[in-house]
Amino acid sequence: MTQMTSLSGASAGRFTFGTMQWGGRADAAESREMFDACRAAGLVHFDTAHLYCDGRSEELLGDFAKDCRDELMIATKVGYTGGAGRENILRTFDVSRTRLQMDVVDLLYMHRFDDQTPLDETFETLAKLQSDGLIRYIGVSNYAAWQVMKAQAVAASFGTRIDAIQPMYSLVKRQAEVEIFPMAADQDIAVVPYSPLGGGLLTGKYARGETGRLTEDSRYAARYAPDWMHEAAKGLSNIAGREGLEAATLAVAWAARHPIAPAPIISAKSAQQLVPSLAAVGFDLMDDLYDEIAALTPTPAPATDRLEEA
Ligand SMILES: NC(=O)c1ccc[n+]([C@@H]2O[C@H](COP(=O)([O-])OP(=O)(O)OC[C@H]3O[C@@H](n4cnc5c(N)ncnc54)[C@H](OP(=O)(O)O)[C@@H]3O)[C@@H](O)[C@H]2O)c1
């Protein structure tokens, strides 16, 4: 990718694909099929992490990206385990580059906030990777807005900036609307949110008695436990049925349609599962339908809590 002054507005595309299942619940052949389907749909931005599937996700992405590397935006993440210290960042990033078979990674995220490591150490390390030409953009994931702003000031002291953030965001996880999205707009930070289907909840499959991540993974079961979330998923399925669409298409299109123009990370276990999420790429969600879907879940209160001013 060509170097841009900021990633927001760069040609990373309006949708991203996440490879968290590659080499785990999706085998190499299924992963390849999903990669090809994404490329055919025009996606260029692929998201992985040092953590995913013990490295298999990065290895598969590296294999698939070989023939078209220059057309892609490749993002990976470090520091989910081991902290945000210099040694951990450099060691794991080197392993990631080897797995990806890439000298340069376009976007490197800190996977989560580490309150045990001084931000100076983290951002001096990232700034050095950038000035050495090993990464193009810096991102942070799972940071609160105040943590991003604190880190942004530290990044500036090293002559760099946070270009992208990766928060959770979907119809049933709207906290990011309160502080994170307005901050990103103000700071010209690209927003690349994850879990637009609420880990699969918004496909409507759990209301049909089917199984999946929410019945297999206790962390996701807890994250999406509240009844109102399951009611919203049913409501979305009803709207989708009326419109002759898949609920997943509407869920992804809804997450992408926020005025700050997030680039949601879609994902699946198979090319077949991916079809309705990919259909959101060419789907134009009209204002009325956007508002009707938004009304299925509570709009979070503004940061000031002055509801009358919202
Ligand atoms: N930064 C972070 O901390 C973080 C955290 C999570 C994810 N991410 C990134 O964001 C990406 C997307 O996250 P996500 O996987 O949570 O996204 P998601 O779109 O909310 O959930 C995807 C899951 O939903 C289910 N699904 C998808 N399409 C379906 C269909 N048509 N029918 C039935 N089930 C379907 C599948 O799981 P089952 O079939 O197993 O139910 C699939 O793996 C990841 O790949 C990763 O790159 C980042």
C-alpha cells in the first residue's frame, strides 16, 4: 500500500476481513476459499494477530497474500499476552513477520491496553518500527477513549500517531458510539471494528435453536448473555425476512453505516457462512431501515449523561 498521512481515508476499503478462525475452526482449504471470495468482492484489508490459532492464521494469510501483496492492507496485532513492553513487541512482531513472510506489515496494533507498562516504552518501540520502515501505520485495539488519547499524546512525543483503532461494535454492542467514535472523528483515526455479527448472534441462528460460538465458548456466551440482545437478534431476523434479506447482511451493513464510516471486520468459518456478510459490501442501507434497525437496541447515553441534549 502507498504511505498515506493518515489511514482514515486511505484506500483500505469500507470492509475488512478477519482471519481469527483460519487454521482453527476453518482449515487451510476453507480459509483459501474465503480469501478468494473476499478478493473477488474487492476487499483489500485483512486482519490477523500474533495470537490467532497459534500462528496458523498469520501463516495462511502470508501464503495467500504472496501473489498480490502490493494490493493488500495487512494488519496484525501484538501484546495480547506478554504485555506491551519493548522486548515482547519486538520478539513477537519478528515472529509474525516470519509467519507472514513479509518484511513490512501495513498496520500493527497493540492488541489490548497494558496498565503495567509505561506508554513511553510501547510507543517509542512502535515509532522505531515505523521509522525503520517495518510498519506503515500504528493501531490500538480494546483501548478506552481516554487510553487512546493518552497514548496519542505519547505517540506525538515520538513523532508519530495512532492511525487506527479496533473496538468491538455491533447492533448489540454500541458502547463505542459514546466516546470512541466521536474521538476517532475528531482525531482522524480510522475505525476498524470487530464482531459485527455479535460473534454470530445477529445471524439469528440461536433463536432457531442452532449452535455455534455462543454455545461453545463461555467467554462469548457471557459477552452476549443478556436477553435483550437475543430479542434484538430476533427483531433483526424479522426485519430481514420482511425485506427478503439475510439478518447477517443487515447486521454488517448496519455496523458499516454509522456516520463515522467504520470498516467492520467480517468473518466466518467457511465460504458458505461468509456469503451473507459479504453481501453487505454492495448493499446500500437506506436511512429508514438503518433507523428501524437501530431502534431494536438501546442507544447508549451520551458521555455527559444529559439525555435531553442527545
Ligand atoms: N481485537 C480484538 O480483540 C478482536 C476480537 C474478536 C475479533 N477480532 C477480529 O474481528 C474479526 C471478526 O470477529 P468475529 O469473528 O467475532 O465476527 P462476527 O462477524 O461477529 O462473528 C463471526 C462468527 O459468526 C458465525 N457466523 C458468521 N456467519 C454466519 C452464518 N452465515 N451463519 C451462522 N453463523 C455465522 C461464525 O461463528 P460460529 O459458526 O462458530 O458460530 C463466525 O465465526 C476476527 O476474525 C478478528 O480478525 C478482533
